[in-house]
Amino acid sequence: MTNKIALWLGVLLVAALLVDVLVFGAEHLLFLGKELFDLVEWMAFWR
């Protein structure tokens, strides 16, 4: 992956998150962040 492609993917991801927060609010992102943290802890247990 070149730097140009990585930059465009990063910009696209940030834009998608910004649109999501503006349209739906940030409450579900906080929930998903907490669940992701729990998943990472669970996966570390099985490591």
C-alpha cells in the first residue's frame, strides 16, 4: 500500500465517522468503543 492510498483511506474513514456523528449522534460510537475494548480484553485472555 502506498502512502497516497493510505492517506485517502484515512481521509475517507474520518469523513465517514464525521458524517455518522452528524447524522446519528455519538452515543452509539461510545457503545461500540466500549464493546471493542471488551473484545480486545477477551481476545488477550485467549492469547
